[in-house]
Amino acid sequence: MLVLGIESSCDETAAAVVRDGSFLLSNVIASQIDIHSKYGGVVPEIASRKHMEAIVPVILEALDDANVSLDDIEGIAVTRGPGLVGSLLVGVSAAKSIAFARNIPFAGVNHLEGHVASIFLSDRKPDFPFVALIVSGGHTNIYFMKDFQEFNLLGQTRDDAAGEAFDKAAKLLDIGYPGGVVIDRLSKGGDTEFIKFPRAMKGSPDFSFSGLKTSLLTYTKKRESPITEDEIPDIVASYQEAIVDVLVDKTLRAAQSCSVSRVVVCGGVAANSRLRERFNEEADARGIEVFIPPPILCTDNAAMIAVVGDNLLSAGKKDSFNMNAVSRWSPGIKFKVPNPDKPEPRNGSRFKGSRLIVF
Ligand code: KG4
Ligand code: ZN
């Protein structure tokens, strides 16, 4: 099946064409970084307006790059959530319009399921089961996955996501945006032990990054002289190491406690060069195979959305035109529009009752 994927959940407007859920024909990503960087973070209202300007040209470019036309497209996959609703609505409206005009089926896709699916576009594809770490600007979650769409939550952040910890540190140090990319670059050659940052929640499968951020703030406030440019690489290298340490350790421990020998690492932070290096070294030492998509497929893209869409549409799971964008949505759960006449039982299965406890 030839699927057109559309993604607009945050500050990237993206479209891609994927054949049979695994062959990437095109992958176009229009970033809004330049606009949001002057505010030090994504401004939702500006993001939606920029998506409106970019969505049509980006879709046309993706079709053009793939050397296909809308006549060839057999299904449309669009990010339905989680994300900024105003941004999501632009992609959802575009998908519905094309589907209606061309009489093509379409499917709303969970963005986090998309991040995991990005591994199926990579050269090395894992077999199930595996443990997946989704680590992005909004999420830091570990899942045990027996199959596509079967997400069993093992651990998650109790406060900030790892990407947020990178972004907030860069904002505090005033070194640029997006923080993860800047810190990745500046920390090369820096001393990873320059500051002894805390590693929170040892012995728990969950994460916490807010104490780390506070610890950096305290360090900057306690100094008697301003931070010099020469000190930045050491400061950010030791900060980055604290994030990488817990991500690697908790994910590999989770895999070991589930007796799983494969780990998938995905989401924007998986583009981090130190995280990739440490995962490869340590997984090897523990006899675990690690799978990380190439950096361009780690950060937000529409190709990963097309992979999940192919899976849904091939199983006959298309959406109706009543489908709407949702800001919060856990992966692996079919989102139901609440029916006020038929309330769900209070012990409804939002998490499928499947939070495995490890450690
Ligand atoms: O998956 P993503 O593109 O969007 C979300 O779904 O959130 O992830 C964006 C996050 C941002 O916090 C950004 O700083 C981080 O991923 N990021 C990185 C790198 N590239 C992007 N973090 C660390 N190192 C990188 N190279
Ligand atoms: Zn994302």
C-alpha cells in the first residue's frame, strides 16, 4: 500500500510517502526552529499559523520527491495526538480534505506509536518482543512491546521529559534552541565529571529530571563570577551525562528484568550522539541488541506516522470524518469519543490494566 503520512503535532510540518510500511520514498520536514528560537520555546499560536502556511507545499513536495501523484496514494495517515491541538488540527484537516476529495481511506495515528514505528524504516529492524524507550520533548516512557500496538508501560517520567531537561538547561544558560541539539554539539570534548549532577530515582523504573534542572540553577546562582564561554562545554557535558546515565541504565535494566534481549530507542532525544554511543557500548556489554533509528527519523517526521497508518489501514482500521485531534493520548489505546448517553464504567481500561512492575 502506498501511504501519504502527515505530521504537525508540534513545530515541524512534515509529509512523507511510504510503501508497504517499510520503504521510504520521500520524507519532507519543514522546521519552525528559526521562528520559535527567539522565544526560547514553541509558541502554540505561532506554530499553528506556520503549519497552515507550510502544509500544502510540504505535501506537494513529498509527492514530488517520491515521484508519485495523489492518484497513486492508497491511504492517508495523520498524527491525531498527543500534541498541540491547534497544530494537530492543521494536519488532520489536510488529511480529511484529501481523503474526502479523492475518496481515499485515512487513519489517525498516535504520535508515540509513530516514534516506535520509525525503527521499521531503518536498515536493521528488530523482531518482537522488545523494550522501547520513547524519549522526546514531551515524553520519557519505557514500554514492553510484544507486538505492534501492544504497549505495556514499565516506567515513565514523574515530572519533566528528558528533552525538556535539555531545552530548559539551554535556556537557563542562554546557549540556544533547541537545547538538545545545542548541548549535544557543545558538550563534545567537555568533561563529563565537571559537576556532580544528581541521578534521581535510583532503584525505580520511573524517571525524574526536575531535580537535575534545579541543581543546574543552584550551581549558576551560587557562583561568584559569571560563567565563561570556556566553561560551557564542561558544564553541559556533565549535565548531558546525568541524563544519558539514567536513560541507558533504566532502559537496559527494564529489558533485563523482562528477559528481553532487544531494546529500541526512539524520539527526538535518541538523536543525541552521546546517548547513542553509551547505549551501543553498554547494551553490548550486557548482551542486549540495541536498535536506534538514524537521527533524521528520531526527531518528528511523517514517515513514522505513515508506517503506523499502513498497519492500521491494512487491518481495515480506517477512521471516519468525525475523528478529531486529541492533546493527550497514551499509545496502544484506541481513542474513543466519549458518549454522554453511555458513560464508561469508572474502572475502564485506560491503561489496559497492564502496568508491569519491574525492579
Ligand atoms: O520527538 P521530538 O522531535 O518532538 C517531540 O515529540 O517532543 O523531540 C524533540 C526533543 C527536543 O526536546 C529536543 O531538544 C530533543 O528532542 N533533541 C535532542 C537532540 N535532537 C533533538 N536532544 C538531545 N540531543 C539531540 N541531538
Ligand atoms: Zn515526537
